[in-house]
Amino acid sequence: MVMNREFIANRIQAMPSDLVKAAVLRWLLTPGSLDDLEQTLKEEITVEEESDWAWGEVSASLQFMPLTEQEMVHHSLQALEEYQRTGQSIDHAQMKAWAANLGTDRELPCP
């Protein structure tokens, strides 16, 4: 148990705060022991080494889900094709206003 706590403490100290939050939220959604948290943090190391956390998306449950560069390019090309096909887009000012209100008591609905 001491080894778990030491590993967890060292790993969390070394991780960027958004990655700590993502790992802990993932662990909390499937409650378990410190062994499970340690495993989650070890998995974060593997993903971090593979992708450097440069790309990702936010899931429906508001968790950051890392993607490889190739996956992110694929998603971007799909979005571009959708726009070219339909011409539908969201006004920049609407998105900016929505994003500015995230985390406040008066969040706007997603455009």
C-alpha cells in the first residue's frame, strides 16, 4: 500500500493538472482501490508517451479522451467534409460566448 501511495504521489506531481484530473475522473467513474488508481495512472503514462497528449476530444461525460494524431486528422477531415456537404457551421461569436461561460453559474447551452 505504501508503494501505491508513493507511486501515485510521484506520478501526480509529475503530470500536468488536466491529465491528473482526467485520470482521477476515469478512476472515480469506476470506483476501486488504490491499486486501480495506480493502474489508471500507469495507463496514462502509456498514452502520454504514445501521443504526448497533443490531440484529443471531450467525451459526452466531459472527459478528455486522447487521440493519436492520425485519429485527430481523420476527425478533422470528416468535419470538413460535413461542412462542405451541408454548409452548416456555428458562428464564431456564438462559440466564443458559449466557451466564455463554461464553468460559471450561468452556462449557455451548447450552440
